[in-house]
Amino acid sequence: MSLGPFDALFAFLQTHANGNLHLAGLFVLLLLLASLELGLQFGKFIARRRTPTDGEKSSVNFATAGVMGLLAFLLGVSLSMASDRYQQRRDSVLAEANAIGTAWLRATVATGAEGATMQRLLRDYTETRIAVVRGSADPAEVDRLNQRTNSLQNELWQMARTVAERSPTPISGLLLSSLNEMIDLSLTNRRNFTSHVPAYVLRLLLTVSIFAVGAVGYGFGLVGSRQPGLSVLLLGVWTLAIVLIIDIDRPQTGEVRVDPSPLVWTLQGFGPAK
């Protein structure tokens, strides 16, 4: 969904949101202030040409209220989508921690030297997964952690396969099953951490915000009242709401991040390294 010139504004906002959330918030606030001022000056221009009637003012207020209602709806939808994704990340981290813990316990009963080696690899694997959840602003570091995850998964699977082929018992079958679940959940986690609110939703939110604030400024201009206190409060609240959505939607670079505590607790449950 393309919104013409607003795509460039959104691209600028998205770029700076990844690097500096405060700068992105300032950009949104300045953008809304400019929209408010343009609407205000246009309203004053119309009022200077002819005095608006009470009916015209009432119509403008009614239309402005409708646009603000639409904006509130879009804001609620966007925040709900971002919150849902945040909760999915939390749930998948907990599920992965449980799967790793189960694989560790089953590796303790694996026969031969593979059991101790698998425990050591699972410890390294958990530390890697903690680093993945904590995130990094460096794409190269993210790629390195993902590659390390894949490498450890392959090593663990080959060892479990060796144990199962040598000793095809229910225990070895359960070990393969737990490792398979652990690997599947790492992919689920990766999907959740790279899943964002659709860009067109955020573009639409920003676009409607600009027009809605401009409509408010137009109404102020018609009645000849700038309302600075109300304007600052309104724009401040809307800016904070938009920035919060952007922040939640950036799980590895924003301020609102998923707590890796379940994985940390699992690692602690392994006991001291041997």
C-alpha cells in the first residue's frame, strides 16, 4: 500500500527508529507540529476572508472529531498488533527454555561419551540463545549468532542420532524428540523476533495523524485561538503513543525488549560447568 510522498517520510522515520528512538520521536513531534501550524494558518486565512458561521464551525468540529476517532482506532489497532507480537516473543522464549531443559535432562541418561559432550554443547547453545534474545544492533553479530545456533543444532542432532543408532531405546527416541522440539522452537523464536507490524499500517497511522492534527489546527484557526497548552498536550501524547508502537516493534534494538530470564534460569539449572 503506497501513500506517495508519505512513504519517504516513513522511510526516514523507520531508519532513525532503528538507530535512535529519541530522534525518531523528535521527528514525529516536529512533523505533527508543522501539520498543526499549517492547519492553523489555513484556518486563519479562511477566517480573514469571511467570518465563519456557527454552523460552519460546528461542522468543522464534527468532521475533526470523526478524523480523531479514526486516528484513535488506528492507534489502538497498531498498539494491539505490536503488543500481540511482543507477547508471542515472550511465550516462545519460555517454550524454548523448557525444551532446552528437557533436552538437557534426557542427555544426562544418554549412553557413552556423547552424553557429557551433548551437555556441554547444550550449555553453549543456551548461552548463544540468550545472546540472540538480548539482541544486537549490529546485523553482522545477529547473523553470527544465528549461524552459531545452526552449527550447534547440527552437532547435537548428529550426536543424538549416533546414540539412537547404537542404542535404539525409548530413551534415545525421547532424546531425538526433545532436540527436534528445541530446534523447531528456535525457528519459531526467530520468526517472532523478525515479525513486525506491517509497514503499511504504520504508514497509514502516520499519515492519518498528520491530517488529523492539521484538521485540529484548522479548527483552532477558524475560531482565532491557538490553544498552546492543549496543543502541546495533544501532540505530546500522540507522539509518545506512536513512538511506543515503534519501540515495541523493534525487539532487538528498542528499549522494550523481551526478558531472556527463562533461558538464564535454564542455564543456571545446569549447574557449574565441568
